[in-house]
Amino acid sequence: MNDFILNLVANGGYWGVALLMALENVFPPIPSELIMGLAGIEAGKGNFNLWLMILAGTIGSVAGNYFWYAIGRSFGHERLDHFVARWGRWLTLDQREIDRFNGLFHRHGASTIFFARMIPTVRTLISLPAGIFEMGRVKFLLWTFAGAGLWNVIFAGIGFQLGSRFGEIDKYTGPISTGVIGLILVIYLVRVIFWRPVKTDQGAS
């Protein structure tokens, strides 16, 4: 996988980075840290412009995130209500939590999207509920661009400064990403075991 990424960054340049970052947000196991780090290395060698590499990567990130956002918008809030009514036990969701998420995206959607871009795995997953709860498209795109852009600046800048030693950073970012995925799975399993839906009053006159 790393050789494929390296070759596409080196030979594909801006288009290769944009494509890889779009794919990274559709298939999260592809490491964005490595992609942008290698983009920074290539820029440091003088083969490409650093800021154009960052822009290409950010455009790719926005495109990949919009893919999930569009799926969420197509699925819609009403379908989610029916889906949760049937599968809520395994999703560990009830109507109260759905309403809470809805309120979150309407009140704090911008900051939620921005800061979620800094968290591996979550940075992709957050786009789906943003679409389901109908966060404004322009707001979603702007804050996705801002959050993804900052993330890309950090790792492309590290690659630019460290050059061929970027592998030293990848030794740490890889396990961190894996750890976040593992933590999400553990939290989910704990919720499945202990979660109980909130009881609502029935038969009130």
C-alpha cells in the first residue's frame, strides 16, 4: 500500500494527491498522514509546490467527505427515524439521542465539523450525520475545507521539513490511528452491552 501511495504521489503530482485524499475519505484505512507527508517530501525535493500540494490534498479531502455527506442527505432524517426504531438496539441509539445529534449539528455544526477533521477515522465518519441532519451544504464545505486544510498543512509541513525521514513520524501516526479505531470499537461494544433505551410514557391521555 505504501509503495502504491509513494508512486502515485511522485508520478501523479497534484492530481495524484487529490485522488488519494479523496479515496482516503471514502476508504479510511488509507492513511492521510502518509499521503500528505509524502506530498511534503516531494515538494521539499523541489518537484512540486508545497502550497499547491496542500490545496490539491484539501480539495480531494472535501470531495471524499462530500461523498458521505451526499449519502447522508439522500438517506435523510425521516428514514433514520424508521431505521433507529428497528435497529436502534444494535446502533445503541434512541429517539432522544437522535434529537440530540440533530440539535448539535444545527447549533454547533461548524465547530463539530472543523475539529472532527483532526481525529483519525472520525474525520470521515462525521460527514454522514452532517448530511442526515441536513447541515447546510455551503457551511459543510467551508468548514470541511478549513479543518482538512489545517490537517494537511501540518503533515505536509512535517514532510517538507523532515524529507526522507518522514517514516519516523509514520511510526507514530499509524499506531495512533489504529488505536482510535480500536477505541471506537471498544466504546461501541460497551454501549451494546449496557445501553438501554430511554423509556417514554405510554398511553397518556
